[in-house]
Amino acid sequence: MKKINNGSLTINHVNEQVKLYGWVQKKRDLGGVCFIDLRDRSGIVQLVAREGECYQIASTLKSESVLMVTGVVCERESKNKNISTGDIEVELTHIEVLNSSSDLPFEISDDTTALEDTRLKYRYLDIRRNCIKNNLVVRHKIMMAARKFLDREEFIEVETPVLCKSTPEGARDYLVPSRVNKGRFYALPQSPQLFKQLLMVGGMERYFQIAKCFRDEDLRSDRQPEFTQIDLEMSFVNEEDVMNLTERLLKVIFKEVKGIDISLPLRRMKYDEAIKLYGSDKPDLRFDMPIYDIGCVFDNTEFGVFQKVLSEGGIINCLVAKGVASQYSRKKLDQLTEYVKKYKASGLAYLKIADVVSGSIAKVVSEEEVASLKDVLSLEDNDLVLIVADKNYNIVKTALGALRCKLGKDLNLIKKDDYQLLWVVEFPSFEWSEEEGRYLACHHPFTAPLDSDIDKLITDKKHCYSKAYDIVINGYEAGGGSIRIHDEAVQEKMFEALELSADDVCEKFGFFVEALKYGTPPHGGLALGLDRLTMLLTDTDNIRDVIAFPKTTSASCLMSECPNVVSSEQLEELAISVNE
């Protein structure tokens, strides 16, 4: 008798003898007859054990015991439309307990009240819940769709090293000590960046890999110390070639996983425009609430705060929340003020539009300024205007960008199952680091500048832009890439711009710079974050929900209790001492 998946049984199997395996989800003993919900990966089916040996065994079963049963499929008298097998049940002729279960630390159900830490400690039990299991199935489907698509597009899957050289120009590396070469260390890869570029030098032309990567950085709900990306690189391409191929890949993934048709081509938005309108390089376009520049309204203002900001070359920007002013009490507006202060804004001014305008600055702005504001912003009664002013452009944009996202959620402006995708392009080549007192690469040192900006690598870093592009989905960066520098002279100029000495370059990137001398083709690529993409397609905002065995925000595994202490013998063998 062939094993059959529980969830595949239908009314068409009535009168068939079947063999089933699975876990006891639930048991209902009515005295003389016992109903069991048997769960395997495919779903749940109801078993019926009547008087006799089957009933005797069934009546003693504990939840999550593992069974092998045989029986006959019958049509149910009381059907259950909530499950796919709800039209049938299986009358048992044999039941065998393959393994029993200890008392559970939490209930195996999607609506469990168990704390996340408890679920992570017993993650193997947590995976039995449908919500986690289904997330892992979606992850699998994304990987399979990507592999099939890229294979059709003539990409070759190549594995790159996991033990690499440390090149600390970005996030911190995870280091691995070498036993053979004492005092020396490998680094776990933050990405396969250099190796995939070297594959282009090697003439592979089209490479991909579902690559495990590692970054020792502070964690959030959408980050993990080890993560996976769908990594690809192509020779003889420009930005549009890479973006067009990625769009078609995403179209296939969305169709196969969610049944959603994405309209192509996707929207392109320059980095500067994204910051100007949405205060973010990953704008959420599921709702319409742009940032407005209202500095012109206050050119001749007598309000001292705004006067000072404009005299220092600063900006006055705002958001307009339509038709909600009456919903915001003073207490709620004070909470919004504290929220923007987290993003270094000095405060939040506001106006409530009505016949009599009220708000924190209603008494210090003129009637003419209010009238101009109404005209410029097309304001209507019950609109709420939220204003941030500062001499620092980035503080204003970042604070309002964060506030915009908060309002989108608080006001339920986001439609369920709405997916808005776009490309953010032409990122700055550099960003200023206060900590290091110098410009750092905005993406990485191998990102090609715009052809028109090559000379700005040295003369005007602040206005130098790159051939970089990020794919943004619903306010998350789902992936990013760039056209790479393939010309040795331009790469040398980039290193100079980053204030790396010849010795620094030789020590960190010598093998790569050497390779550029041997006929490197123009090339570019991209990496899609598999974890984040799965998170987006499973409607969760917690990346731990889509990884089989994730780490906590303290980069630890509660289940296996790592990282852990190692023996003094191991440390001695590696010539390492630990300072407590």
C-alpha cells in the first residue's frame, strides 16, 4: 500500500485503502469513538478510531505523537469547509505509534500565545506550525523559480569561497582563526563581490549563486548576521540590461509564488528625487503622501525659528495628512514630536486646517502665510500639516520620511496585498563618515561612477553619482547592484578618492587589482535578498519568520546556545587568548 500525503485526500478517494503518516494535532475521545487530526507537511486529515484495538491505542495518544496508520477513506457526515480534506475522513484499520511526545512547551498552532524566545528555543517545534512551515515553502518556491529562470537565461551557478580574505571597507567581518597559519585569519564573506567579478574576468559571462553571506552588524527585525542572497553578475551589459533582467525574474517569482502579475517596466526614480519627495532611498509608494518644500511661503516671515533656519541656508518641509486633523489630540501630536526627535529633528510644528486655523504655530504665522500655505498645498478643512525645519537638509528629509511611514501605518493608508515596486537609481558614489572623517564608498569601492562624473571622483565627491541601482518593494530595499569598474585607471582613481594608499590597496585588494590588467570585460550585477524577499511575499515584518533557524537581535541562537565558550585546548591550538 503506497503512502499518500494527508492533504491530498479528496472525495475521489472514498472507499480506497490508504497508508498515512504524521503527527497528532488534536484528539477528541467521545467514549467508544475517537477522532484524531493527523498532520503532515501537506495538511490535516481526520481519522476515526472505533471500538477495538485502534480505539484503545487512539484514546491514549498525546499531542504531537508520530503515527503510521492504515484505513479506508469515507465521506464525512459533518463536513469541514475550513480544510481541504474536510469532505472525508479515514476509518482506521491499524494504528502504530512510531514515537510519542513529551509535554509540549507551547501549543502547536498558528495562534499560539508563546513568546518568540520560547518558540526560538524550541524552533524545531515552531516549524511544525503552518505559518512558519508555509513561509519556508514560499522560500523554496522563490529559490526554485530563480534557478529555473536564470538557467533559461544561460546563467551558470558557481559556488564561491566561504573562507575569504578580510577587506574591512564596510560592515564588520566575522573572522575565523587559522590553525595552520597561526596568528592569521579568514573572514566570512559579506558578499561574493570580488569573486563574482573575477568570474567575469574568467570569461563566465553570466554567473549566479544562492549565496550565504555574513555581516557582524547591529541587528533589527529585518536583518540577520547570516543571510542569503540571489546573486548574479553579467558581462557586456549596462544598467538597463541588469535591471530589465531582474524585473523579468521578479515577474516570474511574483507570478509563481503569489499569482500576481507585475506590470513592466518598473518605475525608475533617481536617488535625489526619492530623498526630496519621500525622505528615503527606499520609498513606500503604496500610499500618496509626498514631502513638500514650503520655504517659499515663509520667505518674509516674522516667525523667529523659521527666519533663523532660512538665514542659515536650511529648509522648511512638511507632510499633509488629509482629512485627519480632528483625530489628532495634543497628546498624539506631542507623541509625533517625540518620534521625529529620534531622527535628530529639533521639533515638529503643526497646523490644523479649519475655518479657524489652530496648531502649535497658528499664533506666530500671518494670515497671508496661512493663505499661501492653503494655496500651495491645496489644503482643505480637517487637513493636518506637519512641519520640520532645520539647517541640515538630511535631518529634515529623514525625519519626515520616517514620520510619513508611521502615518501610513497609523492611518491605515496601505492596502492589503498591494505591491509597489520601483528602481532607485544614480546613488551618490560617496557618503561622509563623521566617525572616520573622510568619504566612504556609498555601496562599495568597485561601483562605477557615471561616465560624466569620473573626474568628480577627485574634484567633487559630494556631487559624484554612480551606476548603482536598488530594487525597492513596499518601502524595503529588496536588492541592489551596480555596473562595476572594469578599467584599471578608473579603479585606481576610486581608491585615491577613498584615501587608500598604494600599500592599503595592495594589502586589501592586490589580487583583484592585478586581475584588472588582463582584459576585464565591462560587467555589472545585482543581489536580491532572499530572506527579505520571502518576508515581503509572506506578509510578515519579522525576518526570523522566514529563516529555518534564525538568530535573535543579540546574534545568538537560543536553541543551540551559540555562540558558546570553547575549551582552552582549542584556543591554545589556535594560539588565541581571550580577555574576559
